[in-house]
Amino acid sequence: MSATSSPSESREFSTGLVIAGAYADKVRRTLFAQLKDAIKQDKEFAREVARATAELNVVLYNILIEELKISKGDVVRVRINYRVDPGKRVTWLYDTLRVEAFKRVPDESVEKVVNNVVSTRLNQILEKLRVAPREAEKAVKEFEITEEEAEREVKAASQPSPTPLKPEQLLGEVSSVDIIGETADRGFIAKLSRSDGSTLGVVSLQPTSEGDVVIDAILVYKQKALRYLTRAKKSISLLSEEPRQVLDEISRVAPTEISAEDAQKLIEEKMRSLI
């Protein structure tokens, strides 16, 4: 698929943050929603939109699953521009493709894989899709999870994870702080994880007008949880680029014990603030 210029106006496409196992469905629903007016005017155009979503989903499968080894419960976000040519052909502009994978994979590794697939394997992937579309799409469908399964994944992430640790030991179990997205007010949400990848909680980084950052971390254990609330005299850009420093900040304050129900509500509020 060519990414050369065209008089047709390019449009922006974004899946938003989505569980990886539900990415293909999100791509379909998002593109159909963006082009619903054109589909209403020309019912045949729906077939072209379906073809375009299948194409992008197969390309993304090769990037996310075959190359990055993303699991179904990981979080991803896909951004790409496209245009609708005068002949009502949807053309993805693959040189604008940007993929964010919220697992413990360095950003530079993700970018390297995306660029490698687009520059060296894209024609091969699209040719395979053209010759055997059902076979190419089969792998995408096998990776997908249902909407109910996706909801369970999200709910499970906000539930307290069982652990025999005492509350004061819990913070020491955090081995990584991974940014999972931005908020509308220019802040960030990060995931707190153990060395085995299991989630211990989330933390929000909220910049203030004074230039410092309010840090609100929720760590869950058994049926209770700890809340660390502090104000760091550091810039939001520094903490987002070096999120491990968040641990240094919250380790200086005494946590407040809260119920699992309150922790779940706070976590859900933070996740809803993502853009």
C-alpha cells in the first residue's frame, strides 16, 4: 500500500488505550465510526472499510504479537493517518504508524520493531493478505478476546492481588514503574509492577501551577490497600522520563491504609482520566 501524497485529505486514527486482545475489534469499531457518514451514503463503501480494517489488523498482528510478543492482557495504543481516495479506497499512511505498548518493553525497542516491519516486511505482509486474506486474518481472530473477557481483564487489574506480605513490605516489592498513558490535564498514569510482571497498583502524576507534581499511589494487598500521597518538587517531564524516581518520592511518606473497595474506585477514576 503506497503512502505517497494525494489530493485527498489525510485523517487521524487512534485506538486509544485498549487491551491488546481487543485491539482488532477497536480498530474496526473506530474506523466504522469515523466513516459512518460516508457509509450511510454508499452502503458498498462498508465493504471497503471492512477491507481496510482487516489490512491494518493483520499488519498490527505482525508487529504486536509476532515481533513484540505482546500478551492479550497488555495495553496498547495505535495511531496512524489515512486517506479516502476519490475512488473511495481507504489508504493507510504507514509512514505515520505509531504503536505504544504498555508492557516492560523499552520505547526504543517498540519503535525499532515498527520501523523494521514497515520498511522491510510491509509489502510481504500485504501480499500475503492479498493472496490469502482468510488465512492472514485467522491469526488476528485467534488472538482476539471477547468484549466480556476484555472487561474481566480490566476488572482484574483493579482488584487486590493476593500476597502474604505485610503492608510495610509491599513498597519494596515494586520493581518497575511503567507509564501507561497521559491525562487530559497534562499528567500521567503509571503501573506499579513486581519483577514477575504482576501488577501491584497504579500511581498518578499531576502537575501543579507551581511547577511541582502531586503523586498519588495506590498499592493493593489482600483485601486492603495502601495509599501514598505526596508532593514532589520535581518537574512532570522529569518524572515521566524517569518514573523510577516516583518510588523515591513515595518512600519518604507514611501510607494511609484504605479498603479494597476504595482502592478500586480510585484506580478506576485514574484509568478514566486517561486520554
